[in-house]
Amino acid sequence: MRLLLLSLLACGVLAARAEDVHVKLRAIPEAHKANPDSPFALGVGLSDLGRDRMQDEVELRAAVEGINLVATGRSTAMEGKSPDNELVVNELYYETTLWGQRLGGGKKIMSWDVGFGFRPLDVIQQENRRAIFNSTLEGIPFVAWERFEETSAWTVLLANPGRGKAGSPRDDESVAAKAYFRKEQTDWHAVLRASQRHQWETGMALTQVSEEGLEWHGSFLYQRRYEKLLNRLAEEPGALFLASDPMEGHVLANGVKALLGMTWTGTSGISILAEGWYDRSAYTASEWTAVADLARRQSALLGVNGIPEAAVRGNVAYSLRYFEQPNLLQQNLLARVSWKGESGTMEPALDVLYTPQDHGWVATLSAGYEGNRFRIDAGYRVFGGPEDSAYRMLPERRVIYVAGQFAF
């Protein structure tokens, strides 16, 4: 029903003779293969992991006299669950120029960093760059002042006004500033952000392109405070079950996120990307060992007299939140090879993410084909490594996905 309402809204905007209107239809089926050997397998039934799913979307983009709108109607059908329908306003903001300055407010998507697999300086938007397939992001409420010059740009904004410290970092109220400079072949970025959760964060990034098709990029972020979500039962051995959520956010000092990478593009259309990054807020190998041992000890009590099955499955499921982090481990290496022919319509790619701390890995084989008004993407992702590595312990073994998109 919501998809139909959004389609009707698109027709209404067209009738109103908006300056710029685009509509996209998407269908994204995913086939997930569960991993019964995972120490967390008993909790999967209380999560979305390992479930086949189908996602249908209608996306509307419109611009009218400085007002910009992006809205998505989405229907998600997941194996074993009732379909979920939602209408998301991804962007709705107004921008105008006054005395050479740009002023804006509303809700907007704001990605601030460089990089492919991870972006430390995305302190406002905080996108998961390693998701199976990223639909259009949902923007952040803001009020901003911006100034653009030939080789520089400045931004000062208030994000999520009036919210203070929210349930999620992306919803926190914060004041942030971004500066951009270009000098010869190098682009420089700098950010500064203040919020109740992190106190203050600051960092820099750069990209440099040479004439030989070689590009270098890197970024560094320092956080006065950062948080890490840990299972209290894993950190303090003793009791195996709690009636309430044992996951606790630990506040730590001196957070660091850093990335260094390069891309090379040859005349034949082959591109090679290599990146390495560090995220202190992610987990260590010892923290994964501790929570996996806890899950095994909890699972061993399934069927024991006097211990409810729901208590076993529920407490194992709490630890699945470890897999919700963008980076499962602090150290990450990514290599990607892709090819794009002269026509530019087909782009196959292979990328491998490797975690040196526990020798786990994720391999993704994908391909995209783009026509005049449509695009098709498909991919196969598999998780591997030693038995005690985080990606091998993921309650999923592999994922196959297809994303079809039609625009008009």
C-alpha cells in the first residue's frame, strides 16, 4: 500500500511541473545460507541472520525552487517473518544563496570522506561501506552554512538539532565543521566535530591523482572518547545467563581510525584497489574468543533440566550484536580487482577482505550491467577463515543477491 501511495505521490509531483523529477524502481532478492557450525547458531532464530529476503523499493527524487526531495517506499519480505512496509524520507531540504554564501536546512545525506571499504571521516553520516547492497542512505537533520571558492570549500553545520545524546551515534546532536582545499594534484579535507558522546573528534584526509592512472588516498580521525559494545558475561566470567540484556556500552578514551589506500586504472579498463585500515572501536581477536567461548558454554546447557530453552537461545542471541559493527576487527586489509570495457555497460569485480588479527576473510564476486534506463547488479559473498575467526563464526556461510533497477 505504501509503495502505491509513493507512486501516486510521484505522479502528483509530475503534474505540478517540478523542475527535476526522477523515479526508480528496485527489486533486491537475497538468498542467505545459514552456518549451523557457528557457536552463535542457537540465537539465529531471534535475529535476521541466515534468512532469505526480498526487498522492493520505489524511489522518488524531485527538485522545486531550491527544495530537494528524495523519498523511498520500501517493502521487505523476510523468511519466517511478516512483510514490513515503510516510507522513508531520505532527503528533504532547502538551500539558497545569500551574499555569496549558501544556507540550508532540513534533512540531507552528507558523506565527507574518501575511501572505498571504510571512511573514518564520515562522522555525520556513518555509512556501512561493506553492506551487501547499499540502497539510498537516509540523511541527517541539519542547519548549515557553506562557502565555495575555486579551490576551497567551507561547511559549518548543526546536526540533529535538539536531540542531545540519542540512542544511536548517527542521531546524536553535534556541531561540525569541514574544510576542503585543492593544491595541484592533491585534495585535502579536514573535519572537526563536537558531541556529547565523543566530546570532540578531528581528522584529515587527502587524495592525490597522478597522470599514470594511479591514485593515493588516506584519512585519519582522532576521537577524545569512543564507545565499544561488549557482553558483560564474556568480560566477567561467572554467571552464564541474565534476565536482562547483558550488552553494555563501554566508554573509552583516545579513539583512532585510520585508512591508507590506492587505486590503479589501466588503459584496458582494469582497476586495482588496495586499502588497509585500523579502527580502535572495533573488536580484538581476544574479545571475539571470549564471546565465542561464552556462546559455546551457554549452548551446551540446551536441554539441561531446569534451564529454559528460551533462556539459552535468548542469551546467545544477545551476542549476535557483535556482528552488527561495520568493522568486526580492528585491523583490515582489502583488495579489489574490477574491469570496465570501452562500452562501460558491464563491470565484473572481485574483492577480498582479510582480518590479520584472526586470519578471517570475506570474498565477494560481483557484476553490474547498466543499460539506458536500467541497471542489474548481482553478487556472491562467502565467509571463511580459521574456525575461531570472526567471519568464520558468523551464522551465515554465504549470500547470493541480485539487484534490478529501472529509472524513468
